[in-house]
Amino acid sequence: MTKPVDTSILAGKTGRSWEQWLAFLQNIDAEHMSHAAIAERIVATGDASGWWAQTITVAYEQHIGRRQPGQRSDGSHEVSVSKTVPGSPDDALALWKVRAGALETDGSVEFAEPASTSGSQKWRYWRRPLADGSRLNVTIGEKPGGKATIALTHEKLAGPDEVEDWRGFWKARLADLASR
């Protein structure tokens, strides 16, 4: 199950407790502001970087019932799973490409278009839209000790039920990779 934002970590990361952030957000009438406007006001305090401002904003939107855990600001849902595998990011990308090809061949997933890949010195990316309008984004990064992490995000899901169905499916597919 997708969990809400863990607000207990905010004090150590921003210098303000969740209760202090709630008081601030209530004081600026954040309930009537857009996601972007809330995040901008948080950044303007100087207590939170853009990333932490987004985290606080999402936690607040969950708190007031505007957003469910796993829900994006556009109303769609997403699920993310990850797995660490032996090898370099290039090895992990090659492994993922084989797994993705098997999904297409066995009919587990219907893709809409060919995959696109890109990369940088630190990261490898694989993206592909599905026939149902959702999208897979795979990000692969290097870990110490000759390992790589494969992080898969399935975006544009219709609701929480799809999130949980796909979570189990993708966890099993990534677990298969680790056993190869």
C-alpha cells in the first residue's frame, strides 16, 4: 500500500517540525492555493530547498484530503519500485531491456510505442508508453560495490487499485532480475 509522506523527518531536514509547517501553511491560507504556489511560499521561507518544499506540499495536500498517497497533482496515480542488482548501470540497462522484451513477448504488458533510452555519466533512462495511456519510466544509477539500482515508476494510473495491482506486478518483475 502506498504510504503518506513521513512528516517525522522534516524537523531534521528543514529545522521546522511538521506541526510548525502546518501552522505556517494554515497562516498563509495554503488550503486555497495551488500546489506550485504553496511550494514557492515554503521555499521563500529559506528553511526548505525546492525538493523539501515539494515534500512538505505533498504532505500538506494529503493532510487536508486534496491528494491521496501515490496521487500526482494532476489527479493521476503512480507507483514506484526499485531493486539493486549486481553490475554497472549499463549492465542493469541491458538486463532491463531483456526483461521488458519478455513482457512484450509474453503479453504481460501492451506497449504503445518503442522505448526511448538516454543517459548521462551517472544515470541511464528507459521510457515507454503503454497502450492503456500509462507510462513506464526506468531510472538506473550506480551504487557502491559494483552494483546498480533500477528504479521503475509507472505513471498515469487511474486510481489506488491500479497502483496496488501494478506494485505487486513490478516488484515481481524486478525480483526476477536480481535472480539472473
